[in-house]
Amino acid sequence: MVTVRAPTMHGEKHRTDRIGWMRAAVLGANDGLISTSSLVVGVASAGPDQTAVLVAAVAGLVSGALSMAAGEYVSVSSQADTERADLAKERRELATSPQAERAELIKIYIGRGLSPDVATQVADQLTTKDALGTHAREELGIHETTQARPLQAAVTSAACFAIGAAPPTLLAALLPGRMLTLGVVGVSLGLLLVLGGVAAGLGGASIARGALRVGGWGAAAMGVTAMAGRIFGAVV
């Protein structure tokens, strides 16, 4: 007698599971580091004393973190509202026109390469198990891993902005005026290269390309802001 063993299940982790939090985290950290570093460099280039530079850095950290939280919350809430409206519409259609929804699902599976008989079986079995969830995935493209979560996005963005803004703020408090600009630029560019590389690695992209992309934009932002501060300081 031959014993047939069931296939061994193994867990898989995919990068799409990180989309919800990774986007907000990377955006918040990069924005905090670039904007606060640029602010410190720009104000320092205008020529005020160290206290004024530090006050500007702290104000930039607090206001930027709150702005990021509000912006992410509003933006992702809009996405969540749209998802809820689409799900409510789909729920009504499943209740009032189940056969039409069944035919729509079968058509989707046929379009993906299944034969009509197999497509019908798949559609019927999945509908029996979870009709709304099946139509949310197949028809609307709404998945659990990428579903909008406004509060998570807001908290993540604010926290990561504050973390990104912390190094230039600390440097503004610790470094003397003559070393401040060079210190902030050097440390910030190094951290931006690391952040860009880590974000690219988490997303499966080229680490070198991601690092240079983020570092390049950061260098440009600090350079332009330093020029503006120097011009403004000279005029005042």
C-alpha cells in the first residue's frame, strides 16, 4: 500500500506586505532629514547666532512632524473612504444581482487564462467562502496587505519625520557656528545615503541607485537653501 503524503506547507514573506508602513516610514524619515538639515544650513548661512539656528531646527522638527501626520492622515483617509464606498456598492450588488456578479467574476477568471468550466468552479467556490472579499480582491483590487490605514500612516510618518530631523537638530545644539554648516551637510548626506540604500534594499531595488537618488536630492536641497540663506543674510 502506497502512502501519499500531503505537500509540506512553507511560509513566504513578500515585499508587498511592507508597502503600508514602508512608504510612510521612508517618506517621513527622508523628509525630516532633508527639510531640517536644509533649514539649519539655510538659517546658519544667513548669519544669525547659534540660538536662532537651534530654535529654527526645533520649530522645523515639531511643525514638520505634525504636518506629515496631518497630511498622511487626510490623504490615506480619502483612500479609505473610497475603498469603503466601493465595498458598500459591491455589497449591494451582491445582494441585489448575485448572478450578474457571478458572471462578472467568471469573466475575470476566463480573462486570466482559465477555461470556462474551471473559472465557473473557482468563482462558485470562492463566492461560497467569502463573496465580498473575493470581489474586493478580483474586481476592485483591494487587498488586506495594501488596504488604507490612516492612523498607522499618520503615526508612522510623524515618528519617522522626528527621527530624521533629530540629527541636524542635535548638531545645531552641539556644534559651534563655524563648524555647523559643514557638520550638518556631511552627517546628513551620509545618513541620506544610508536611508536611500536601506529603503531600496527593503523594496528589492538597487541599493546603490536608491542611495544616490536620495543623496542627490538632499544635496540639491541643502545647496539651494544655503544659497538662499546667504543671499537673504547679505540683503538684511
